[in-house]
Amino acid sequence: MKTSSIRIIIGVLIFSIALAFIESAVVVYLREIYYPDGFSFPLELIDN
């Protein structure tokens, strides 16, 4: 592999890890907004 190919792969890897952290943070915040008392399975439907 060329050095430029390795740099692209490392860049994509760092980007995907950063995006996964952002997505997990959004999930945590949304769960806190919609289920402030926590939740257990099966989930109850939320009225609009």
C-alpha cells in the first residue's frame, strides 16, 4: 500500500469513530428527554 492510501484509511477510521461518539451522545440525550425516570423493557408508547 502507498502512504497516501494508509493516510486515507486512517482518516476514514478516525472520522467513523468520532461520528460513533456523536451518535451515542445523541442517543443518551434523547433517552433522557423521552424517559426521564429511566426505562425497562417492554417500552411504553409515548403519546404525541
